[in-house]
Amino acid sequence: MPTKDRQIKKLIKLNNELENYFRNTIIPQLFVDAHLILRKFTPPAMKQFSLSNDDLGKPIHDVKDNIRFPSIVENIQQVIDCNEILEKEIQTTDHRWFQMNIIPYIAQKDNKANGVIITFVEITMRIKDLKEQERLISDHETLLDTISHDIKSPLTSMVLTINQLKKVSHEKPDEFKTLFNLLENSIRKLQLIINDLTDAGKQKHKYKAQEELLNFENILEDVRLTLAGNIRESGAVIKSEIDVSEIFYSRRKLRSIVYNLINNAIKFMPAERKPEIVIKTQREKNHIVITVKDNGIGIDKTKQDAVFSKYFRVENAIEGSGIGLYLVKEIVNNSGGKISLKSQPGKGSEFKVYLKAE
């Protein structure tokens, strides 16, 4: 057989193998030459990027809308100019994620890019898994912060109550009994928190707070009992105007929201002023709004965003770890709600928590 015929036969065989590869590959691939002309694509690219055989031979400029990735032309040109592989994560309009690799096709003769091969590997599930891991880490940090915060509360109440017990005369048995009951209640709260922590540790799945239909007045009363020592010592007056009683939410999370807002209202108060706190619930469109208004020290407008940051502390504050409002915002945001703040230095603050109404 003449040499020319053997070469032709070899080329036909190589072409058939290449075509067979194109037909059977499961990865969307595009072949674009140095003049930015679409020369070939694999069948999966037809489905993923709505390409057809009519697109072959067209400038990539004319088919880029099918690919639905606006900067692909610039990326191809960059690879041709630099002879370097470009790797990039992209998202298509159907919200799927891909790892896009643009590989230069180097001509051996002059060692220059004669075009590019573009591959797309779907990584949608990997991206979802990464987001889930980030959410789990966030939930874990929030849980640890909540636990440490909740344990601190009854311990603080116990210390305050013990200090008051030392001052009470044995000739006032009724007052002594009241304080003793407060101390006993704080110990029970601490035991419940430790039991919850132990139970959560035994579970192999991640910590989840179950949602249920709650009575807001019961949650508020629970918080009053928890903060009884603080309320007594500060002389705080807490009023409530409840228009919406039932809220479908996690008991632990709702209690944490109300507790932190009331605790801050008591804590950040001028020495010469007794805390006056008004708590309201009402419905606004698709939300149940919990409002906590106080007459405390207030917050300067320039710092009203910062108060929700982790470990932020008010200037000259003796107490506080700086995680209370951060926890509230995390809990509310993670459940699809939001929190707002209106405040004026020296006149008090008003927090509004918007929870989705089920």
C-alpha cells in the first residue's frame, strides 16, 4: 500500500476514534480555534448550553448567549494570549455550578496556542455540601455561644441572690423565703441547661431546635423568672402589650431572643434611672413583630450596626461578653427573619424582631 494511502487510512482511524470519544463523553466540552471560531463540541454541551450543529463554524461571540457565561470570550482570549490554563467556578442561569477549565491547544511547530479546549464539570452538589458545612459550623458556634451565655445567666442570678440573702435579717422570714426560692429556681435552670447539653452530646446528629406552637406570655414569664434577681436589684418595671399570643417557633430560640433583649435593657441603664421596659407583639403582613423598648443609655447611630457584631461591647460597660445581640441576630436571620434598631443616646432603644408568621 502506498505511503500516502497508509497516512490517509491512519488519519481516518484517528478521526473515527476522536468522533467516538466525542459521542460517548459525558463531559461538556467545546473546541474553539485561535480565531475564536467554535469548531466542535461534545453532545452534553448541546443539552447544557443549548448548542446545535448550526453553531459550528460560528464565532464564539455569536454563540456566547447559548453558553450563558458573559465573560467566556475574554477568558478564551486570555488563555490564547498567555498559553496558560484558566480554572474558574461559574454558575449558569439555571443555578447549577460548574468547574470551567480553559486549556490552550499548543501547536508544536511554533509553541503557540492554536485554540482552546473548554471543559465543564458540574460541581453543584459540592457547592451545596460546602454551604451546608459552613451552615453547620455557624450553627455549632451559635450553639456553643448560646450554651455559655445561658449558663452564665442563672449563675449571675445566683450570685446576686446570695449577696442579697447575706443582707436580709433573720427577723424577716418572708423576704428570706422569697430570695431562697429565687436561688432554688436559678439552680433548677442551671440543671436543665446542663441536662439539655448532655442530651445534645449523646445525639449523633447535629443539634436541632424543634419548632412548636408557643404562647408568648409563657415565654415572657419564663424569662422574668430567669432574670428575677436582676429585676429585683435594678427595680425594673416590665410592661407588656400582647396582640399576638401564639408563635410557631423553637422554644429555646424564642426564649433566647426575649431573654437577651430584656437582659440588655436592664443591664445598660444609667445609674440614676430605673429600667422601664415595654414588650409588644403584633402582626405586620407576613411577620409577627416582637418589640422591646427601654429607657436606657441608648446607642449612637454610628454604632447601631456594630452592636450586632460578635464580641462588641458598649464603651465603659462593666458587664457583658458582647455576644447577646450577635446571637439574637444569628437566630433571627437563620430562620428567615430580621431585626431592626431605633435608638437615641440617653433616651433609650427600641428593638424590633420580625419572625415569619406560619
